[in-house]
Amino acid sequence: MRRILVPTDFSEQAYHAFEVAVAIARQTGAAIKLLHVVEMPYSQSFSVTGDLVGGDGMEQVYMMKLLETTKSRMAQLERSVEHAGVEVVQEVDADTVIRKIRRVIKEDQVDLVVMGSKGASGMNEFLLGSNTEKVVRTAECPVLTIKGAIPNFRVRNIVLPSDFKREIGTAMEKFKYFQQMFGATLHLVYVNTPGAFESNAILRTRMQTAAERYGLQNYTSNVYNDVIEENGILNFAEEVGADLIMMATHGRTGLAHLLSGSIAEDLVNHSDVPVLTFHLK
């Protein structure tokens, strides 16, 4: 792991995400980029020299003042978290948040995004979603979402929910890397629901086969019964004292996303435990 991206909106959750990113960077030797994106009015853009073009004079003055204030807040954020020995660089840009984050991931070859999540519920979740949820859905690298403060961030127990079919193999090497990096126990779990019920014997055989295929070590195999998958994952995570939930996501968008939803995105919204997601291409 060489590069960690921490998008920030200066919220409490983003501050906690920066703290966790520093803890991971100390463990891995990675550098951190703090990124804040100023949403631009549609009439504004940048020239090749970096000057604002378009809009009237007052709009340009406003945007320049906003960028200056934002850079000052970025410096304050960096100073607020003790990060001696960890390289931290800052970037402030004017763009749409998701487009900029995706571009930085690609251009900087980011290995991990660490983001704060405020969560969402009810109609607000259905209509709006969140920037964090959109990054989880589309990022080409693992995304770690953080809700609250985690002093002395350490990971001893990781929950990995899946159906353990061959598709999970796309993400398994990434999951193994994080397990080994933290030196954690990996708890494989299949949530058995009334709508997708399978026998315990079949499920345990499937998990054992997957564990052998991918060379897993220091793991447990578990079948957990619940009404819906999300609740089962959250309840199981609480029972084993999970410090992290890891999960693959299909990253569906548009109508397919609305119809099928995504358990990974639901967990990002509702779990108090950090969630690490990896987009299956």
C-alpha cells in the first residue's frame, strides 16, 4: 500500500477518517492525500493557467475567496491530527465531488480511499444517497468508511459476508491483504434468509472449498440465520466483536441499482463498525 486518499468536507466523520488513515499509513508506510472539492457553479471553470473564467467579476471574487478559505481549513485539519512520520499532502480543487475523486484515484494510483460516512435512512437515503455511497459504488480501489471516533485504531476481528461463489475471487486477494496487514481473525459468514435458504452442510462445504481455493488462514466459518442479509451481518458482527466488515459490491447504477439495491451500500449507511468495500468489476 503506497497511497491513501482521504476526501474531506471538514465534518466530524471526515476528521475521524483522517485519524484512521494516519493509523493505517503508520502501519504500511503509505502517503496520504487530503482532498477537498469545491462544487463549482456551472458558469465557472478554470483556464489552463489555473485562473477562473466565466461568470461575472463578483462570482470570480467569491470563488477565489472560497478557495483561499478552504486551503486555510485544510491546513488546520492537517495540524489537528498528530501524524509525525506520515507524509501528508493537500489538494483543493473546484469540480464535482465524485468526478474529482474518481480522477484522483486513477491518476494517483490510489490503493485505498478512507472516507467518513454520516449515514442515511428513510426517504432521504432513497432519494439522495451520499457521496460516500457513490464512491463505494464506483471506485476502482477498496473504500474504507468510518462513522465515529476510533481511538488507537486496531483490527482484531474481521467479518467477511458472502455467498462464497466464484465471483468473490476477484476481491479475495485484496481481502487477504487487509487481514494479513492487521493480523486479524477472519470470520466468514453466510446469512441464511427465508428467501434464499440453503442447508448448513452445503454452505459449510462451500465456505471450506473457498477457503482452500484462496489459501485462507486464521479464519472461522459461520452460517447465521436472520430475516434479511443486512440485519444478519450487523447482528453477527456484534456477536463476534467485529472491528471491521469487508464486503464486495457489484457497483450497480441507475435503474438496476434502484431495483436490486446493494447490501454493501446499506451497510455503509447503517453500520457503526467500519466497512471496507471492494468493487467487483
